[in-house]
Amino acid sequence: GENVEQHPSTLSVQEGDSAVIKCTYSDSASNYFPWYKQELGKRPQLIIDIRSNVGEKKDQRIAVTLNKTAKHFSLHITETQPEDSAVYFCAASIGWDTGTASKLTFGTGTRLQVTL
Amino acid sequence: DADVTQTPRNRITKTGKRIMLECSQTKGHDRMYWYRQDPGLGLRLIYYSFDVKDINKGEISDGYSVSRQAQAKFSLSLESAIPNQTALYFCATRGRTNTGELFFGEGSRLTVL
């Protein structure tokens, strides 16, 4: 089955700096890659996703890039703010967004700390 | 607002006890999931259901069972709880649209002594 590795497990940046979290996946057929953010004591929430027919997607200060050849994708957060402090999970699936897949495989999470 | 609700939010139980975690949703979604979250292990799928008559095992189903009582309700049971089932449990739902977004409940923290 699919295996998703996520690095680093913890990341500390100063406010205003950029943060990058990287994930690699094992199944070359995977075609849907979401990122979820979990604030302390809260539920995970989708922040951005990308499909394999797109190399990059941006939404304000966050962006995701996908390298299908290398089977890795990354989350980029620019101009970090204290409210960006959270645990971030990447995930991968084949056909998840079209409803044909049953399973979304998550990475192990990255705890991002934005310091003042 | 349509939501995903889990009960109980916190539960402490003893080894060998039967425990049920309940999930109900008002989103009108047909697909429901139970995940377990452990530090350093991410979110792992226990069971999932695409409708009332459809129940499927996830990657860590041993020691767990589920019941889909209605489209809006999906319960997770631990027949005989053991300490290594101490974890944060999340119910999640999604609809048939192509957005793919999973909507999580607030979580149920279970401690097995």
C-alpha cells in the first residue's frame, strides 16, 4: 500500500520567515495530495490540496509543489505568523478526490512553531 | 452550521472494559471514517463506511469494531480495551463531491488504564 514519509517532525521558525515541510510517497499512481492543519487541541482541517496534473498551487501565503518524478511534494508557508503554529499533515491517495479511492494515507505530521 | 459531533470527548476506562465512541453528522455526507491519532504516528485509518450497508476495515482494525446505525451515525467500539489503545480518536466525513475534503469531528480522547 501507499506509504507517506514526512519531514521534519518539528520545525521552529521566526515570525516572518518561510517554512517548508516535505513529504515523499511510494505509489507512483497517487494523484491527490492534501495538506491538513491541526491547531493545538483542535480538529485537523484542510488548508490546501493539489492534484497530479498540476505542479504548483498557491493560496495567499501557502503553496504546495509537486514533483511526480521524484514522488515528493512540499508545503511552503511564507511570512509566517504566530497563528501558523500547528501540526501539519500531508497525505496521498489514488483517486480520492473523484470518489473512487477508499483510503487517504497520512504522513506522521510536522509540528511548526513560529516564534516572535 | 452542519457539523461532525463526537461523544464522549474524553473518557478514562480500565483494561478489559467495553467502550463505545459515537459519531453523528449533520452534513448529509454518505462516507464516514474513524481515525486514530498517536504522537509521531499521524492519523491512521481504523474503519470506514460508504453507506449503511458498507463497512470496511482500515489499516489498524484489530481490536475495534464499528456500527453504521444510520447515514448520519457511525460508532466505534473497543470490545475489551487495552492500554495501547490509549489515543485520540477522530471521526471524519466526506461527501460525493470532487473536492475530496475530509471533515473531522472534535476528537475523543481515550485513556485505558
